[in-house]
Amino acid sequence: MDNITKDVAQTLDDVTDHEATRLQYILTITDQLKTVFDPELPINIYDLGLIYDIKVTADAECYVLHTLTSAFCPAADVIPVDIQNAVQSVTGIKKCIVRITMFPQWGPESLDPEIRQLILGW
């Protein structure tokens, strides 16, 4: 689990996002994140609202800040590795650094609105 940091109050405030590089990769990164699923739910982590921030540096290093559906998530060791593997599969991305936070806490309102309507009816 190299380049994976767990801390309840992680941020990406210390990372400088390089706009041109980010724009070059963000759609592909997002598509790759949509291939990562929470094993307990049939919804990808991006649409679940588990991804809080993505930054790409001028050196094409990607930083992903995400949360879990709960602090006791049984997939807490699997999801970050899956994120890292998915993002690092993007041609041109040199490495992916994953940070896990629990603030703000995830809730159903974090779901993509269309999926929330489909699943929860609101």
C-alpha cells in the first residue's frame, strides 16, 4: 500500500494542481475511477460520491482524496489500492497518491443525484 495515507482529516491542500496537466488527464482519470466499486454496493466509488478531490501535478502525479461509506468499512484496505491501480493505468500518469479522510462524513446526499433518485427515490 505504497502512497496511501489514512488520516481522518486528510486534505490535498499541500498539493499544487497544474491546470493544464489536470485538464489533459481528468476525464480519463474519472473514467478509470468509475471502474472501481465498493464491494458492498453495486455503484462505482465516483458516483457514490466517495471521491472528494483529484489533483494532478505538473509532473503528472495524481493525488486522490477519498472517503469510505463508514469508518468501519470492511473494504478500507481494498478500495485505496483499487483506486491507485485504476489511476496508474492511465497512460502518462506517473503515479497515484491516495489519501483517505473521514471529513466530511459520507452520507446518501453524496450520491450522484440521478443514482440517488433511482436507488432512494429522492
